[in-house]
Amino acid sequence: MLRATALTSGVMLSLAMAACGTSTTSVASLPPVVHGTAPTTSTPSTSQTSSTPQTPGVENAARPRYRLDDTQARRDALINAWSSCLLAHGAKKSTSPRYAGSSGGLIHVADPVPASAKAACVGKLPLMPPQLEAATNPHFHVDSLAYVACMQKKGLYVTLLNSNDIDWTFTPGHSVPANENQIEHSCELSAFGGGSHGH
């Protein structure tokens, strides 16, 4: 996802969430992260993105939802729609050097995001797939550990922020691979998309 400390992400996304409360996310400011959260900056990554507490309410019915089998292009389009909305309502583009040479077309939004922008754009904030939350996945704990182990095996070192969803932050002391989004997405699929639990 990012979630996105969203999405984050960046689009960490991930990202958001408590209908858009935030901390340090990778996707603009997905509470608390879209999946990814940079240690020192909060702007979108992928997924970013973006894990979002499944808050009940009419607004969630119309919100877009990520799928485990999403292409990166669809994920980017969903988070960019949210990021563009934030910019249109007073948020600022990130000037973090971390994204200076990034490619792929992701729109990186700087923290803090104005509360008025979050409120105006909550309908565009993507919800996460049900497999990615403990409340809707009985195998979440085992799956989340496999997810982190998969990313670390591929050189992306992250630390989960809680036991309820896959919001994470980059682990200090490790560089971030250029193909961060690809690693995150492939490990999400392998850990949550089937495997030994058959979900």
C-alpha cells in the first residue's frame, strides 16, 4: 500500500486516516502512514499507501478501494487523485530532496496537510483491501510478519507501527532501494494474496 507515515506515502498510503488524521506518513499524511513512512519526511511513496482504518460512515461507501492485484499504475492514479485534491485545497507539494530524482509520476504532498484540505478530500482517499487489516483478516498477524520478512529479504527494511494494519516506517540505518514500490507491492501479494492460508 503507500499506507503510504501515506501515503503513507507516501501514497504512502497509506495514507488516512482516522478519516485523515495524521502522523508521519509516506503518502502525504496517511494516519499514521501509507504504507511507508520516511524517518524524516512525510510525503507519498506508494502504497503507499496507505492504510486506512475502515471507519464506518456514508463517506466510505463512495471512496475508492485498493485491490491486492492492483497494477502500480492504478495505485498511483488513485493516490494521485487524492494528492491532487489536497493541492487544490491548500496543501503544498513536497520539496524533500528524497524525491528530487524520483520518477513514475507520483505527486508528493508535504506535511503538514491543512485540516480543511483533508476534510475536503476524504472522499478521494483510497481504502485498503480487507486482507490488510487485522479486523478483517484472521491470519493477519502471520501474514504481516511474512510481509516484513519478504521486504527485508529484498533489501527494504521497515518496521510495522502497530498490530492492526500494515502501516510501517523505514528502519533507520538502511538505504531505501530505488525499486521500493515494486518490492512493497510484490511482498504484499505474496504475503496476503493467497499462500498457505488460501485467502
